[in-house]
Amino acid sequence: MTVFSSIDPATGETVWEGTEATPAQIGEAVAGARMAFDSWADRSRQDRIDAVKRYQAALKARASEIANAISRETGKALWETTTELAAMQGKVDISIRAYDERTGERETSTGFGRAVLRHRPHGVAAVLGPFNFPGHLPNGHIVPALLAGDTVVFKPSEEAPLTGQLMAECFAEADLPEGVVNIVQGGRDVGAALLDQPIDALMFTGSGAAGAHFRRKFADDPHVILALELGGNNPLVVWDVADVEAVAGIVAMSAFVTTGQRCSCARRLIVPEGKAGDDIIAAVDAIAGRLTYAPWDSTPEPFGGPLISVRAAQQARAALQGRIDAGAGVIRPSKRIEGLSDAFAAPAIIDVTGVNVPDEEIFAPFLQVTRVGTFDDAIKAANTTRYGLSAGLFSDDPRNWDRFIQRIRAGVVNFNRPTTGAAGDMPFGGLGASGNHRPSAYYAADYCAYPVASFEASEVRNVEGEIKGLRA
């Protein structure tokens, strides 16, 4: 058996240690989910609601413990992980409403009887969790799947296995039937082995490259539903704004929150040429220099923590340096934070105007600035990406917003709010390399069940007279 560990990126201490699931164990988990499916799907809707409500209660009872575990595994500040646990609990009630609204049952009377719309679960869903929100994001797939009647095999991120284990314990405390929720721990090989099993759905949150791989893998297997929530090279346009300081604060929240490890973080800041743009950049730079990054249990509580690992920080710095080597100007260099692990990375700002840089997100608190001459140029620059997850506009002129919302290509588009602003009772997802048109959050109900249209009569009736041209 292969032993692997979860490491606190702030200290290098081991948080969790365990063994990777073997191919036989992965097969047993999928077989168990398959065996449990029919009886779980046949349960009444209220039974399934009651089960996820018990899970919600278990999350609430253990919220502090799980929030601390997430902070230890990811390095995120406790204020963030406490919010994450609240979102996990709130997801249950939101998912119940979403199922009723988007995938419930509807009946209409007709001349011959009735037309009925029902929704049926797909079967066994594989859920692959990410490290940046290791509780909230897989929870956002699993809860709607269970409500729909699917059974689940969950592989947590190998960077946050303790969080996955605690979630599995909460499901066990909810007294779900055996096989309804199964967990397999391990790295990429375990995930690959899981997807080689006979599954009916893949629900994944992660990188655009991984999503592209899954599209190719299942291209000839169309019965497997793919729900891919991927990354983004997200633009933030600032145009015709008087209060530069207010803008700078929201830009900083968009770009640097969670140490840049949100798929909805702003990666590209697009501003006017000349003094207006210079003032915006200077204000953002000043705020970036005041943000505090420190271990999650520091006093006072920091704005952010480290990246998920030293290796991730090294890769991010190398990507940043590649852009500088290509000609990008340095406005704020990425500095190591004295006295802290090399997993920490302070915010960086570079000017890429006129420089050919890769259309890829850097999952770190690094912001790229582009200066343009007109607002139309700003929209064009914002759309110059193969991604389409989130985008934002800051402007005092509502006419700019009217034009922006008509032209921008992204699934989450915010006005005078951070690009990271999202809500569980709204859809969350993107187009292009950012997803596959199956947004999550409130719309997760859509990919957890398929519609069945039925036309029904209470008795068999002779329809001979209704068939045109029928001859004796």
C-alpha cells in the first residue's frame, strides 16, 4: 500500500497520514455505490431530504473542528474556512430549493389525461474534489446528487485528505444506507483508476487542463454526464471611476483573496492609458503592500496564508518570471515573506501591455495589468482569452455596464463588486476552457438528474378516430 501525507504548507508539519486506495478498493467502492443505487433512488424525496438534513446537523456540530482542519491542510486563514463551513451547511437548504424549482415534478391536464415531467437520477457519480475549497466545492456536487437519488464515490484532493475524511464521517453520522456515499483517498492515479470504473457521472472542480483531459477521455462514452467547473484567466476592467481608493480595495479583494487560489480571482486588470490608469495601478499597488499573509492561527488574523505547497509556489513564481522574461514590466515584484515557509508568496503586479503572454491562469496572488485606449478596446482585451469563468467592471457610468454585460463572455459577470462574488442560489460556471456549460451552485440540480416526459391516461382508450387516414 502507498502511504501519503497531508502537509501544513505554513509549517511543513504532517496534518494527516494514510494509505492510497488500491484498485480493488476502488472497484469495491463503485460496486457498493451501484448496489445501493436502486434502493436509494426509490426512497421518497422526503427520506432523502431527511438524510441530508442529518448530514447538515453533523456539519454544524463539527464546524469548528472541520474549519481548523481545512486551515491546517490548506493554510487558509480561519475567517475563510469558518465561512466555508457555513456555506457547506447552507448548501443543503439551497439544494433542496433548487431541486424543487429546477428538477422536481410537474403535471398538466390534457385532453386525453395528463402530461407529467419527472426527473430521474443518473446512477453512480464520481466526485473529484479540489484543494482550494476542499469542503465546500465537493459538497456542492455531493448534496444535490444525493437529493436527486444518485450514489457517490468521492475522491478528495490529495492535498486535503483530512477534510474529505471528516466529511465522510459526517455522512456516516447522518446514518445514510451503506454504499450511498463512499470515499477513496489518494492522488492522481487513484482518480484515474476511479474514472476507469463503470460510472454514470463525473463531477469535477479543478484546472482547465484536467477538464480538457476528461472531455477527451469520455468523448466516446456519452452516457457519462460531465459537470466540469474549471479555471479562468479572469479580466477586471476599470473605466470612468472617481473614487480610485474604493476601486483599489475591491481590485485587491478580487486578485489577492485566498492568496489568489480561487478560480474566480481576477488575473488581468484592464485600465485606461494615461494618468487615470496610472492612478488606479498606484492605488492597487499601495493596498497590495499592506496586505498581511501569515500562518492561519496568527494573531492578529491575517488576510491570507500560503499557497497550497512549496512546489505550487515555485511553479507560480516560474510562470511569473516567464512573463517578465518575455518583456512584462514589474510594478510589484513577488517577494518571499521573511521568516515564513517558501510556500508563502506576496502579491505581485506586472504590466503586460503589448507583451505576448500565455493565456493561462497563475493560481497565485499575481495580477497582470493591460492599458488600452478606449472602452471598446477594454472589452476586446477582456474577451481575448479561451476562458470564460468570471469578469468584472468598475465604473460610475451605468451605460458602460449596459455595454459590458452585452459583450463580455463569461458565466459570472459583476458590476462594482469583486470578481469572486458568487452566491449559492445563483449558477456558478463558465464557458470555453472554463467549463462545459453545466454550471454548479444552484444549477447543480440540472446535472444530477435527467428529465423524463410522460403522457398518461388513466385507462386504455380506442384512439382509432384520432388517427388520420386509417382504413378498415
